[in-house]
Amino acid sequence: MVVVMSPDATAEDVAHVVARVESVGGEAFVSTGVVRTIIGLVGDIDSFHHLNLRTLRGVADVHRISDPYKLVSRQHHPDRSTVWVGAPGRQVPIGPETFTLIAGPCAVETAEQTLEAAHMARSAGATILRGGAFKPRTSPYAFQGLGVAGLTILADVGAATGLPVVTEVVDARDVAVVAEHADMLQVGTRNMANFGLLQAVGECDKPVLLKRGMTATIEEWLMAAEYIAQRGNLDVVLCERGIRTFEPSTRNTLDISAVPVVQATSHLPVVVDPSHAAGRKDLVVPLSRAAIAVGADGVIVDVHPDPETALCDGPQALLGTELRDLAQAVRRLPGMVGRRSAADPAG
Ligand code: PEP
Ligand code: MN
């Protein structure tokens, strides 16, 4: 941490800052410039925060040097992590060595639709099945998901196809029932800053897919991951799913640069959701290719056997040729960036 003194700060002001820092066991290194004095602090950052240094006379600014997150930071955990999803014996990795395709319907509608979507997903090379049972919809009049009945369908289809399943939890009170049925819990964009929910999934023993809030900075997103980790669950996969910008031709703007930015600062795996970012199926394959090229650890995409009748997000669901293009990209491109593909039997 660095304290910048204002140009008119006196020697007493500087001495007071030093004394306050030393009073909590820290060290203060004073560097006197022609115009300003700066003070470098070494010690426990949390105790420095309690000093409210910005309120002291003569202090112009206080800068943090280290990351505000600890458990998810690479500063203390330099190697990138792999998160394993699924029951022992059929665990699927998400991490730096592999490229993982997660696919499935936006929402679980019926057993038949979910099973068909799962077969589509698997034929494209997916090794994890997605499907929402609790749907966080913008409109209270829109289909809200089948709830627990949807969880049962998803779990049955996962068991029948051998695919671990990921599904969203929108309420802290549902974490136990969702964890009972799913291999991975998703926290959606609208709940990224629901700290009670983050703590609740942090206390469960299943991995978590944490989507980026659509208006969240990367630092806020990583602090949300820190909430989960701080409760004991370090099996967190981050998901870039687009952010809100002034551009109306896509639903959200996929922030592709977030992938390497996050990977440089956090050890957690990061995947991309091109379906929810774009909201348009014609962009899902190109954006998936971009995600592979930029070094993402996987993608999560919507597929539906009959997008026309989909109860949720039909326009972004892949079918037919787009799915073949996706399968081809997922089989061929990861090898070019030094990864094993999800579709590779050795992966
Ligand atoms: C979803 O994946 O079903 C979903 C609602 O995504 P997001 O939270 O990114 O909108
Ligand atoms: Mn959706």
C-alpha cells in the first residue's frame, strides 16, 4: 500500500501517518520528493484499512498495490487450477490443459426435449450438460422453469447420457436441493453480487460456475468468487457471458479480453458463454472460435432440438449446421493452442 501526501502536508502530518502505521505493527518507508512525499507501507493490509488513512491530515490518496482478493489470486497460488465436475469415476476437468464444451438447453422443458438436447450436445463433443430448472427471467410473466421437477429431469438425463450436469441456483434457500441433483451449481449474471447466495454455494460441496455480472468489472467479479472461496469452496469456474454496453446489435458485448485478463490475475478456470452474450445463434460459432483462440478453458452454449418452440432463449439456440460447425471447431482448434479438446477421447 502507498500513501501519497498532499503538497502542503507538514513533517508532523508525515510523522503521524508513520506512527499510526507502526501502531498496528506495520513498517512505513518515507520517500520525500520535491513536491510530494509518499509513504510505502509493508505489513498486514487489513489492519491498514482499519486505520482509515485517507482521513488523516495531509493525506491526498492511498493506493493498494496487491490484489484485493486473496484466495482466488495468482499472487499466492501461481499455478492455474483445474476444477473437476461430476461424480467420482466420470469426472470432467475444466482447466488449463483441456478445452471443455458445456452444452444443453437454456431451460429444461420436458424430459424428451432435455434428452434430445443432451444427445445433440454430446454429438458436438460436449462433456457436461447444461439446463436451467430455476430460471431468472427479466419478466415475471415469462417461463420461470420447472423447479425441482426440472432438476429431476436434468439429473435423469445426465445419468442416462453419462454427462455431469450444471444448473442455476437463484435462491440461497434452494442450494441444498440443487446440490442434491446437480454436479455443478451455476450462479447467473443477475446474482453475481448476491452475497448471501455466494456464501451459500461457498458452503456446499459442489463446484460452482460463476457468471460475470453484466455490469460488473473484472475486479468485482473476482471479489464475488472470493466470497465463495472464503466459505471454503475453491472449486469455482468463472464464466464471461457478455457485459452491457451501448451496442444494440448483440444482447450483450462479449468481453473477450476478460479471459486473458482474468487468467493473468486469478488461478481459477474461465469459460465463455457466447449464447447469452450474443443472444443470436449466428454469432455462437464465431465467438466460440474466438474463445478457443484467446485461451478460454471452455465454452458453454445453448442447444435445443426445436428452437422455434423453446420456452426460453430460442433465438440463440444452435441446431443443425451450426452445431456441426461448433463440433468441428471444438475438435480441431484446441489442439492448435496446445490443449486437449473435450471431444478428444484422451481428454
Ligand atoms: C443461463 O445460462 O441460463 C443464464 C440465464 O445466463 P446469464 O445468467 O448469463 O444470463
Ligand atoms: Mn438463457
